[in-house]
Amino acid sequence: MSPFRYRQTGVRRVSFPAYRSAAEARGRVLRREAFRRLVHDLRNPINGILLATQLLEETGVPPDLLRIVQRLQRQANLLNDILERASADYRP
């Protein structure tokens, strides 16, 4: 007797390992899609912060505020880099 158990599905018989591999593939697709949406939802506000800090920098702010603006830019760029590297793992 085969080590695989079978389930009758209409006319053909499909093994449970086949169900499992199909479910795992579907799970990978869903995780990739969820991660893609998460990255998109995070990047939009980060890009807004970058744009606002660039505008502040161009309008001329006092030196103490300029340091804060530049720190915000560095942190937002760092987050963008982290998201880019992490999303490279989820590209097909």
C-alpha cells in the first residue's frame, strides 16, 4: 500500500501531498501580496515626510531646526532602504 493517503475528488484521486504543495504555493502568493501592500502603505507616508522635509530645507529654516529636518530625511531614507531590501526577497 502507498505511504500516501488519497481522497476521492470526483472522478480523479488527488493525494494529500498534492493538496499540501498547492496550499503552500497559495500561501506564498498571499504572503507576497500582503507584504507588497504593506510596503506600499508604509512608503506613501515616508515619501510624504521626505517631500515635506525637502520643502522645509528649501524655504530656509533656522540652523537648529535644519538639523532636525536633516535627521528626519536620513531616517526616512533609511526606512526606504530597509523596505527595498526586504521587498527584494518577495519578488517573483
